[in-house]
Amino acid sequence: MPETQARRQLHGRVAAFSVLAPVGSFAGKGELRVLRASAVADGIELVCGYEAYERAT
């Protein structure tokens, strides 16, 4: 699910947000998507990642 759609559906209950990325210098390409959503004490934790990554030069 796209990250923006997830945030809209969660109505501000996102307590933590992180983006997974490969080790090294990479730029995310494409849409930012939710990889995992977990319940935490303050709301929902979203872990997201891009559809693809390109090595930054």
C-alpha cells in the first residue's frame, strides 16, 4: 500500500515511521510503500521502502 494512503486511513495514529534502505549510498525510486505496520503503545508504527533503489554517485 502506498505510504500516503496508509497515513490517510490511519487518521493520524502513526506513532513511528521509518524507511528501510540498502547499505551504502542509494536513492529511492518510485513510490514509497508500507512494508510493515505494527501496533505500538502510542499508535501504529510504519516501516516503509521504495519500489526500487539506485546507487548514488
